[in-house]
Amino acid sequence: MVGFDVPDDTGKASGAMLAIGELADRIGVPTHVLRYWETRFPQLKPLQRSGRRRYYRAEDVALAERIHHLLHVQGFTVEGARKALSEVGARASAAPAAEIRAERTAGGGVIGQAHGVPVAALVSLRQRLAAALD
């Protein structure tokens, strides 16, 4: 069909707007976290309809996924993530949301590292420290 987006796993077309609950489920954070991010990241501006219901466009979804990636995967502070997003915006070299989702599901790349240190090495270190304390 020409002009129609292919539905994703939620049954919505890829370009369809998401309600706040749908986006929260998609990226794995509570809805109040998304509302908080709106106060801290001026780029994140969902549409608000009657009753102040929030609807996120595709670019809002990509930005929320990027914010989640910076905060929860790479370990940035909110201020650090704001700076990273402003630098990325200036350079126009942000990682695409689809790439972030692929890393999340594949378990590779940045997901497997914390600040450049492989997570496996951190787990091993934790186990050795626990054994030394016993």
C-alpha cells in the first residue's frame, strides 16, 4: 500500500503518535519520568490535547529514546545529557533511535559497557570483591 506506514509490534504505524503511557511502556520508564524530562529537556515538547493528554510524535519518541539511552545506559547525569544533546544537535550526529533499539535488543555495543568499561569486567570485579570479603 502506497502512503501507509508499516505497523510496529504495538499495532500502530511507525509514524503514529504515541500516548504518554505507550511511550513509557516502550522505553521502560514510568510516565512521571517522561513528564519530568519535559521540564529538563526543552527539546522534548509533545503535543497536548484536551485534558492535557500528551501525544508524542515520531521525533519526540526518538528524542525520548535518546534521553533514556544517555541517562540509563551511558550513565549521564541530567545536566550531562542536556549538554550531550545540545552538542549533538549542533553537530547533527545523534545516534538514530532505531540503532539504539537494535543495540538494546541485541545486547551489544554501548549497552554492554558503562563509561567505556565492559559490564562483564565490572561483574567479575564485584564477584572477586564479594569473595574477598567472605
